[in-house]
Amino acid sequence: MPLKLIENLQKLGFTGNEAKVYASLVCLKQAKARDIAENAGVPRPKIYGTLRGMEKKGYVRIIEGEPTLFCCVQPEELILRMRADFMLSLSETASELNSLTPGSNIFASERFYEKRIRV
């Protein structure tokens, strides 16, 4: 498994184990958790938690049955979704930053609120 691919997936927000699992699933198409763990080099005690977390993030689909199988969201779909999410975040951030006025203390109300909670 190319180290550069794993590093790039981590830069996109994957954990190390998620990156290994996703890359393995691209190759395997669909597989049982045991086979994914072996292929990805992820410890078996961590594989189910990793796969369930990836499902919540929308990286993996679970095919219930006997046995339970896992497959990844197609790379093209994942990249398009990530690009759209990133562009939306970038646009919102730019808008919010541009709306700030010089000398304003944007955290003043948060600090006041935090002090009231501590008291």
C-alpha cells in the first residue's frame, strides 16, 4: 500500500487506520472485516470500530447479512463530496472573515458566557 496515498488521505481528514482500510476496500471491492483487517494491516480488535466510524462519515457502506460485508464509497463520489464540502467551508470562512470589523472582539460574548457558567 503506497505510503504517499495513506499520507494524502490523512491530510484529507482520515485517521491512519481509516486511510489503510479505505485503500484496501478500493482494491477488495467488498469484504468481511477479517479480510479487510489482514489486507490493511489494521489490528483485528480495531477493525469493527474503524469500519463503523467510517460508515458514519460516509466513507463505507455496510452490507448486513451472514457474513456482514463492507464496501467503500467509490473514490470519484468521495472526492466530489469532499471537494464540495471543502469549497462550501472555504466560502463560508471567507464570508465570515470578510464580515469582521477592525477592533471588534468576536470572542467577548463567549468569554462572558463561559464566566457565567463557571460561577
